[in-house]
Amino acid sequence: MDVETSLFTPCVFSNIVQPSILTVDANISFKNILSEYPDLSNPSLISKSASHGTVHHIITTGPPVTVRPRRLHPKLYDAVKVEFEFLLAQGIIRPSKSPWSSPLHVVPKSDSTVRPVGDYRQLNSVTEFDSYPMFYLNDFAHALHGKRIFSKIDIFKAFHQIPIAECDIPKTAVTTPWGLYEYTHLCFGLVNAPQTFMRFMHEVLRGLPFCFVYLDDMLCYSENAEEHRSHLRTIFQRLSSYV
């Protein structure tokens, strides 16, 4: 009954089955399915020649933006250098002669390592915004009803799988203690990076109602173990076709 209007609706209580999440036996190892796709399970492999058509563009207005470099804290020097050497070896960055430059920024990660990125705030301020929608779990919560088995899939160095348009690479230049470097592949900090990556992931996983994706995290959900194996294989097959 509504206490203000005195309106009411007659109803009866019924028994409702309490929803639950199945605890999978340790002997049921879904992780073994990944071994069927060795091209996905090599963490040191980053594709230099993309087998997909997604390219990140940085459409800007006005002249090149240059920002004064910042001093790198001595305690971070070695960790940042290791990461930059890795990116250089993988072809994700390269030495630059760009008229653009952004200062180096270091982001601590949850695993106690660091992620060096560019502080692209000035670049972002002159970049045309990409309005591609960003979806959230609340938008798909209804799809989880009745699902009991869940797998979270994280893509290694996910953004770096997307190349940057050659004409826009100089805009990503970052000043470091070792010189000026520019990104050949998508990196954190760029205003439209999430939109580009979400557009790519929606292309890869289009038509799969058992998978929710948010940036580099995927959630696979199923009603039982047999169905979950099938769902995981379908997802891995899709990802393999884009490696």
C-alpha cells in the first residue's frame, strides 16, 4: 500500500529459488583450454603487423603542442628504463624527431610495477573527441541472470595491439631521460584510446551473447561447465583470428 495515496495492489508471496554461483571443482581446469591456442598464450608476443583493420587516429586542431619535460624520480629510473627498453624492442615505440612532445608520467600498477605513459593533457585538449559509446556492466546485468560459471579474461598489453595511423604517430612523442620517443601503437593517456579499443573489441566479439567486454577485460558467463567450455573456445577462436 502507498501510504500517501492509499492505493494498493493485492498479491501473494511465492517461494523463490535462491540464486547461487556454482563453485567449480578444482579438477575441472578451464585454463587448459587456453593451451589449445598457443598464439594467444605467449605473453612476449605482440603483433607488429596487425591482422585487423582497426587503426587509431588523432585528429587535432592548431599547431603542434610542446610541453616542458619533467624530472624523473631517481627511484623510478630503473623500472621505467626496463619498460621503455621492452617497448622499444617490441617496436611499440621508436626514436622521434617530432615537433610534438608531452612529458613522461609514471602510473603505479596493482602488481607493484609501473606503467610509463605520456601526460597527454595538452594534446588531448586539441584532439577531436570520439563519441563511440562506452558500455558498463550495469547495461548488461540482466544477461547474468541464471549464470553460474564466470571467467575473467585479461588481454596482455591490450592497447598495444592497435596500430596508430602513421601520420599521427609523431603526436604521441614523449620526452624521457633517454631522448624523445613516439608510439607506433595505441597507448594509455590518449583521449580516444578507450573508444578505439572498445570499437575493436566489439568487432571481434560481435554476436556473442555470453561475453561482456570492457576495455581489455572480458567476462564470459555460462549456466554450466559444458556450456562454459564451449563459450571459452568460441571466444579464443575469435581472438586467434585477429592475432
